[in-house]
Amino acid sequence: MEKKKARVLKKAVVWKDLYFYRKSDAIYQLTVAFCRRFLPAHGDRTVNQMIQAARSGKQNIVEGSEDGQSSSEMEIKLLNVARGSLQELQADYCDYLNTHSLPIWDNDNERLLRLRDFCHSHNDYCDYADLAEKMNDEEFANLLLTLCHQTDKMMCAYIEKLEERFVKEGGIKERMYAARTGYRNEQDKRIEALEKENQLLRKRIEELENQLESYRKS
């Protein structure tokens, strides 16, 4: 059985399939819709800040996943940047509710419990578009808070696994070293096997030459 070769580059992650990426894309599109409906079109810096934070969240997931094939360190760094952006966005929604004297739903709020269940099993913007159109600003903001919280929780678990794998496998330098070391070990074993085979051949040749010499003398 052929020995599996050490990989230098990690297997590419299909970021479009990551649940937390899909949720982050939904957060971005819903944030654009929220700002258009409930915030002034001009003169409010909060609009740009919220949209940029939402966009940064999803884009850094994409860049982190792409860079992660060659650099685990960069992948972890960019995913944490994405988390930071979504946490900033979460704070903006809390500020909106507070400044408009609207409640941030408590954990035992029945509407929040139903919302959590729905968000837990729905990841894409198309799942929320029609629902969001019917929501007032209180409901819409609490929806985004729920999505931000769930996305952050999923990303935390994912980053923890990346960190564990990094500790075990190292970064690209360590994987390159392992690949070179494995190649040299294979070459050393092959050379050793050829030398043994050569010794056996020399011994056999010597035996045949001795037999031939004895035939000549007889």
C-alpha cells in the first residue's frame, strides 16, 4: 500500500458552504435593508458604519478561508477580525434599540425563543427577506441581534477547532518541514534497500565466479 504523502497546502475550504458564512451574508443584506427602512439616507454616519461592519464580517470569512489553505495563522486572524466586525454591528443594534426606547428581548421572551429556533435552522437571506419586510424596527433589530449572536457562537467553535489543528499540525513552515523530512526518509530507505540488494548481487556474483573457477580446474 502506497504511503500517503504529507500535504503542504491544506485542503481548500468551500466558504460558501459554511453555515456561519451564509448567516453572515444574510446579516449583511438584512442590515442594508434595515438601514434603508429605519435610518436617514443622509447625514447619519451610523448607516455607513453598520453596513461596513456587516460587509467586513462576511468578507473576512471569505478571505480567511481562502488564505487558510496556505496560512492557518492568517485564517484564524481574519476570522477573528470578522467576529470583531459582527460584534461591533451587534453593539450598533443595541444602541439603536436603547436610543429609541425599544427593548432588547430577554432570554425568557417568547418571541425571542421562537426567533432563536427559526434562526437556528435558517441560514440564508432568502429565508428572512419576506419575514423582515413585515417586521417593525424593534423586531427587525432583535432579529439581527439573534443572528449576530448565533453566528459568533458558530465562529468561536470553528476557530477553536482551527487552533487545535494548528497546535497538532503547525503552519505551512512546519508542514513543509514535515514534507521534506518525509521525502528524505523515503529516499534514505530506498537507498538502503538498493545497497542491500547490491551487496546480495555482489555476493552471488562472487559465488558464481568461484563455481566457474572450480569447473575450469576439474
